[in-house]
Amino acid sequence: LFPVILGKESAAREKPHPDIFLNAAEQLGCPPHECFVLEDALKGLQAAKEAGMPCIILRNPLNKNINFAGAELIFESLEDFVAALQP
């Protein structure tokens, strides 16, 4: 489903720096604006925006009260996101 999945060890600097997302775009061979980021943290949203990538937020019990202004989409759960992918 996702051709590139990276962890924090793949970037010199951690979020909110955009390094990890820019590395993923490079590995995909795509410009950042043609990628999107799935995130559950404010630092991740900030990093995605700095990278020039749209960001989709997945809610969970730890982030349910965080204001994710600037996210393109917010899903209440991973399950809701997966369901939205179905034809």
C-alpha cells in the first residue's frame, strides 16, 4: 500500500524538521508536493508543512484534544482512514 515507510533513524534531524519527509519524497522519486504525510502529532504536521507536503492527521486517545489547524484532512481513527481508501 505504501511504497516507502521511514522511521526517525532515517533523518539527521527529528521533527519538526522536515528531513524525514523530504528523504521519503526523494526515495519515491517524487516532488514533495505530490506526496502526503500521515501523522498523529503536531510536530509531524509542522514538519510536513515545512516540507511542502499535505498532511492527514489520524486521531487517537493521546491527541484527541490537539488543534491540528493546517491539516488537509483529519480522521478520527486509522480505521476511518482505511475505510476512506476503499472504492
